[in-house]
Amino acid sequence: MNDRILIVSASEKSADALARILRRYAINNIDFASGGAETRRAVLRVGYALIIINAPLKDEQGNDLAADMIRGTRSSVILIAKNDIADVLASKVEGDGVFVVPKPLQQRQFWSAVRLGLAFSARIAEIDKKMAKQEKKYEELRIISRAKCVLIERERMTEKEAHRFIEKQAMDKRESRANIAAGILKRYI
């Protein structure tokens, strides 16, 4: 995940005002979209830490887009809506994790939502990294276990002997146990 932010607004003037607030806090990696369709195309090309939707958009209200972005991307989402409908929209999207900020926009409240959204995105990115590391570890253990089974079956080793064989080969060749196990599998399968 990177630190890019996407501002989605039908009004160029509003988009520029939001960007000025962000730039005041040294956030400069900002892209713009004016509607839901354009946003959906943009997120296919770029991963955003935060998507800010200034409702209504030119092609939809904005709450469906917010829900789609939360469900379909790793981005945090802020939905800015008129005060009189903000509560109604919030009841529809807050359960999914969308931050709803009412208009007229109060800069402090908006900046708090941005900070929370960016913190949430950073946390998700960290969890993704840990999950990838665990998945890699699981895959390595699976390969090692398969190699042990092959050694037990083909070389008539015990489980302990197969384990020791793989570990010794890894130390002697200064390779990982997973690489040694992959070589064993390649040789016998």
C-alpha cells in the first residue's frame, strides 16, 4: 500500500479545496476523479491508502461507491455528505467501515477523519504483510513435509531421519530447508 489519496468530487472547486487542506498537512500524493465509474477504473490501476468521496457525484449518490471501495479495495474511505442526509448515509455505510463526515465541512473534523483513515490503512497494510509472511512460512512447511514423506516412502527413512537429512543438507549447502525440500521433490516426483 502506498500513501496516495484519491479525491472523488463532481465539483472541481470542492476537490481543489479538499486538496488544499491535505497539502497544508504535507500530503501531496493526490489524484482526482469526478464520478463513480472513473473511480472504479482508477482503483484498478493504483492502490490508494485513502479515498475521499464528496457526495453527490455526477453519476451516483456516493454511498454505493463508498461501500464498493471498502469491500473491493484495501483503502480507507471517507464519505462527505450534506448534513441533512449524513446520518442516513452513515447508517448505510458505517457498518462497513466508511467514515462519514457532514457538510459544511469543519477542517478539524475532516483532518481527524483523514488521520484515522490513513492510520487504518497503515494497519491493514501491516496485517497484509504479516499474513503474507505467515503464508510463505506455511508453504515452506508444506513443502518440507511433502519432502519428508517422499524420503520416508522412497528411501525408507523414519520421520526423524528424513527431518535430520533435510536439516543437514540445508546446513551443508547453506540453503534453506525449503530449497532442499523442493530439490528432493523435484528429484523424486
